[in-house]
Amino acid sequence: MENKALGLHDFAFYRGLVNGGIPARELAARYLPMVRLDERLIRAEARRIQQELCAAARRNGRSLIAKMIEAGPPRMPELDAPLLEEFSARFPEGFYSEADLLLLFEQEHPQAGAARRQEQLRKRQLGALVWLEGLVAQPVQPQDDVRAWLPTAIAQRLAAHGLRTLAQLVDAIERQGSAWCNRVPGIGATKAKAIVDWLRRNVPGFEARIGARALEPVRRGRSLLAAARPRSTGIVPLEYLNLPPSSTLAQATNRVPPGPGVLIALDDTDAIRRWLLSKLTAEQLARPERLHQVPTYRCYRREAERLLLWCLVARGKPLGGMDESDALAYAQFLNDPQPAAQWIDLQRHPRWSVHWRPFAGPLRGPSRRYALTVLDALFQFLVDQRYHFRNPWRAALRTEPAPKARFRSRALTIEQCAAVREAVATLPDGEHKARLRALLSLAYTAGLRRSEIAGAIWGDLRNEVVEDEPGWFLEIRGKGGKLRDVAIGEDVMQDLQTYLALRGMPVDGPEPLPAETPLLCALPSSFAGPRPRSALSESGVGQVLKDAFAAGAALCKDPGDQMQLERASAHWLRHTFARHALEADAELADIQKVLGHASINTTAVYLDTDLVKLRRAQRLSSSVVA
């Protein structure tokens, strides 16, 4: 017997069995959606509840109640007898007492006596259930372990993927919609729907917070959810922020008074918005609904948003009230944002969620320096636009320790790449395997960013003859909207064509592929039913590659290789391409063009050419000794 808690839903189900009149399957569908509508499983669940009730009665010294519950729900016999009033009409009035009349009636109609006794048992059992419910029934709480309420097999699968409490499960459903179950083996559409039905009926606040959205892909309702969240003060995303009244804030001593040549901004949020827009291309500005897909925009907004919220909440002043001491205090705050419950969201809730927080954790090293560099750029813009008098961040940057000179490679070795390919080869044939092969080929051989991979479409590819040799080229729109071409080898094209064919879009089909066809798509979801195929998102690219690296790490025998692959992310393939190209004697300037770097210094940071030269020398000396 599973050791589960007894909730109000269990009592409602068992009370329905005692009352009778409603089939057990219907009661199970109403109160126990986690139990498949199978008669054997329903009987087993009824026995579990019955045994728990008996054990609770005995623990509290009520053995008679335990024995009564052990009798099981009453079984009312079918009656083929007249009503007692009709039977008494056969005798003169007052001829028999009520007790004698009842005894005579039951002697002539024995099933009526059985029915009366079963009815008495039913009433006593219902009374016992009222007592037991007040004694042992536990309300379902979000912090409860999933194993306390859900079937053991399902709870174990959820816990193995980090969903150990009902709150974590609810968070996953809120963030991912119907796709939450895709990454949990053994939880398909039917089980996922049963879990959601149970949560909707039993977890406090689930229905109001998520409700039917749990059965829909989250992207379908994202715009509605974003529009539904009201604006407010406090720690909320920039687009939902209402600035507190100026009378409640310290004076903006660094703010330039309105006048000719001064940035026309309504307030600090408007000034930040104007700075963000200054970083976008004309094409990006023309599609404001897709700004959340622009990496630079997201990163700059994140840092400006964090600072503004800290100024308002922690310092009680606008951006224009900041001085050098505030900048230094904020730099220290980044090391450990406290109180954590107010600032940190480990679950990374979407921006429309009331559980959103600006930080995922403390910032260290390069992340912290990056944040301060972005804020320096923001305030320099505000100074240049005559919105602020001075930039207080220069002092904070001067106090930052210089980056360590030691170079830590993010490039994978040939052996590590081979381990990843071996892991992919072990996957069953199908669209998932073909997509992963195409993704790895494209990311490695072209040195693309995650956003560039996610945005690649069929119309960006062209077959062109260069120096009398035909070849494929992919047009990439990189950072700042800059265009560049990268060569695509025949092996990569073969992987892409194989993958497209498995998506039902053969390149050599009778109809040409539409130009807007994404090169890489999200896998179809059986939970949400048939739906249009959308492009694999930027975060999806990162997660798919992280999974591939983890699988490769599991095959590595060398602990160093294993550790390197466990740390690797999608961006590492960009470093890997650059390192391997340099070791193959490619020119640094050519690698810069392929990677789309504005400065060759950025490319040099990727590589540490001194280490490359050292490795070449070691190989040369080894060959001489051999």
C-alpha cells in the first residue's frame, strides 16, 4: 500500500462510494483524475483510502469505527416490496404497534430488512467520515512533496527532473504551458492532463494563476498574459513599472533641467527606452514585437532595469539622484543581491509572472564587470544627450579588478567533439537525431551565434559558383544588423537536407521550399495536438546543444574531457570553430570575417594565439623525437 496523505478529494471520493447512486468511475473522474479509469485501479485506490481510514481510527482508540469502515461501503439490495404504508393498510388501524408492524413487514419481505440495516450502516459511516475528516484530512499545500499526493511512479519521474514539490511543478507549468511534460520521460499527454486536472481541483491558487492555460502552448497566450498584468510600483519589469511620485524620492541632483538641446524624456523609464532604441537597427525598430528576440536589447534592458529598480527600492532616488557613492554601493550589491526573496528568482519566471525577479543569482567576475560596463554606456549616453550632468560610473569601473590574464579555453578538442558525435550516433533514427546532426554541423562549421542559428531560414541559403567551383553560402544578419556570408560545406547541406526531408519538406520536391522556412524547427508536441511548426528558439538552440554535450560527457573516460563538456554551451562551438581554423593555418583576419567581429581584437580574445603556437611547437617537437 502506498503511504499517501489523505486529502479532501479522497474523502469526497469515498463519501460518494458510501452514499451510492454515482458510479465509481464517475466519482474517480471527478475527484481522482490521477487514477486511470480502470475498474481494477479504482478498486485498489478505494481499498487504500479505506485502510488509511481504519488505521487512523485505531490510532485514536476507536476500534468500533475501524471495524465499521472495514465493512466497506453499504451495498443497497434491490427492493421488490410495497411501501410500509401500503403494507400497514392491510390491517385495522392500531391493531399492531409500530415495532410489531415493522417486524412483520421484514418477515414477509427480508430484503427490506437488509436495506434498512444497510441504510443505518451508511448513516453511521457518513458520521464516522465527518469525524475522520476533521482528524486526518490534510489540505494540499504548494510546498508539499509530490510523493505525498501523486502516484509513486509519476512522483519519481517528476522528482528525477527536479520537480520535487507541487510548487516546482506549478512553476514549470506556468513557465512552459503544455510543453512542461515534454522533458519528463514517461509523462505523456494523458498523464499530463490528469496531473493538471488534479492540480486545478486541489492546489490553492492554481486555477486563478494558471487554469486552462496549463493545456495550451505558452506562446499562444504570452501576449494576452503580458497585456493582463497591471502596472505597479515596486520590483516589476520595466514595461509594468509605475514610477513612485517624485515627492517620495530624493532630489535628482544630476538631472539637467528641461531646455533647448536637452533629451526630451518623460521620466527615467522613457530615457532608458530611448537609449535602448538607439542601439537597434532600422529593421529591428520596424518590428517592435520581436525586440525580445534581439540579444543586445535584452541584455542592455536587463542591466538598466536592475539598476533603476535598485535605485527606487533600495536607495529611494531616481537615476538622476545617483552619485559615485551610489555607483560603488550598487557594484557591491551585485555580489550578493539581498534580500534574496525580493531580488532573486532561481526559477527564472517569465516577465508577465508576479513571481518574476530581476536577478537569477549573484554576479561574479566577467558578468559583474559586463553589467557595470553597460551602465557606464547608459549614463554616458544620458550625459551626451544632456539628460544628466555627469557619469558616476567611471569611479566604479576604476575600482573593478582587472580581468585575469590567464586564458581559459572554451574550445572543444577533437576528442571531445568526437565524443559528442558518438553520443548523437547512439540516438534512434528520426527527426530529433537529424535535427541535432544539422544543428551541430551548422554551429561548428560556420561559427554561428545562437541567435543567428535560430533566425536562419531557407531563403538565406544560395548556391553560387566561386572561382569555377559551386558551393553553398548562408547570409547571416549578425550584431547591429550587419550582413555577412559564411560558406556551408556539402556535408552540412546533406545533414540539412536529410533533416528537412524528415520534416516533410524535401529540398528536391515538386514544389520549391518557401523562403521563410526555418532551417531548424521545434519538435512537434503531441500534447497540444497538430499545430504549425515554429522555428527553434534561441534558448531552444542552447538547450539542445547542452543536452548533446552532457551526453558526450557521459561517454568520456578522461575526467578533464568530461568536465569540459559538462561546462560547454552553444557559444563554445563558435570558439571551437575559431580555434580549429587557426590551428589549420587560417588567417586571423579571415576568421574575424566568418565570425562577424567588428574588431580583430575580439577575435584574438577568442583564441589566445600564443597557446596555439605553443601547441604547434609541441606537436612539431613530438614528431621530430618520434
